[in-house]
Amino acid sequence: MYHSVADCRDDPYLVTVSPRRLAAQLAWLRRNGLTGVGVNELLRARAEGRGRGLVGLTFDDGYADFLTNAVPLLLQYGHRATVFVLPGRLGGTNAWDADGPSKRLLTAQGIRAVGSAGMEVGSHGLVHTDLTSADEGRLAAEAADSRALLTDVTGRAPDGFCYPYGAVDSRAVLAVRAAGYRYACGVAPGPLAGPFAMPRTYVGDRDSPARLRVKRLLHTFPAGRVPLRRLRALYA
């Protein structure tokens, strides 16, 4: 789970990885026989029994620097990824991070360029709203309206959703499923873990190869896996 890729000294929320650090992390994946892919590609591969050696890479919030800084490095090292974008803030900024630096978000043109580069585009809701505190109308809009807007932007309905702030409850899961997504990502969803509340491992600028190795080992426990039978049902 990544967010922004840039050189940034003022990073109170720890959401920024420098291009140099990302390059080192992507190179580490290759040295260890791992290929980064988008989450939808990963789930399809696992459902078909060919997921060995693949790891899902995600970039939340849809920062403009994903296109300028992350995509070239991903392609250089032979990886792909999913970027979760905010169609209600096209070309805007990360206004929800009040104490952090202002960062530009992808425009509609940038989102199309990301897709053309082979990256998966998923929804992060409309404007980065905590779905666990949203009323029913807002909840439905964040899930369904964001999917409709992204379909208009890219010409293809997104399969994936990512809960803003990683915050998920049963209401949010039901809204995302009802909107037509195939999967959704959280952070540490606990008992809700499954195809519509997938756990992820945070990756930051301090994550050296040694730290990545430890995180990889920790995330291989059964609690971090999606049951194969449920994947096959979704991708049959």
C-alpha cells in the first residue's frame, strides 16, 4: 500500500515515498522473484491457480505524481499496479490532509494516461470520505457515483474500490458490493477480511530491503489471505 511518490521533507502523515526509495523497493521485488501487478490481475491469477510470484501493488488517493514518478519506475522494473483515484476531485488537491503539504491529484487526462500505461484504475470514492461515518445517501454516492464517473473517464467500469482511510464496516462493504465492484481494499479490516475488505501492508519511505523482508513474512499469515473458493466464485 503506497500513496504519493515524490521528494518531500514535510510528510506528517507518512504517505510519501521518494522515487529513489521506490526504485530500490521495486528492484528488491525483482531480485526476490516477485512481480508487482494490479489487484484485479492478482485475484484473477490466484483464482486460476497461477498467482505464485505475484504481489499486488496499490497506490491510494490518485496523486498526479503517480503518473510522473511512479509509472516510469514501475515500467522500468517490469511491474504494474492499481491506483485508486477520486473522480470527485479531478485535478484537485489532497484537502483532507489539512496538516500536510498540498499535493495535486490526477486529472481525467492523467487517469486515462495511467490506464494506457497498463495500470489498473480503481475507485477511492468521490472525495475521500470516511464511509463508516457517512449516511446512507452519501455512502451510496461514494460507491456507485464514483464508479459511474470513472466509467465515463476511462470507458470501462472499475472492478476495484479502496476505502478512504482504510475505514470499513459492514455497511460500507454492502454498499460497495451493491455498486458492482468485484473487490475492495482496506488496511486491517479484522473479521471483515475477504474479497470486499482486503488487508494490505503499508510501505513507506523508511522501508529498506530488510524491513520489506519482515513485512513480507508477517503478511503471509492466513489472516491476510483471501479464501480461494471466494475468488473463484467472483472470477468464474
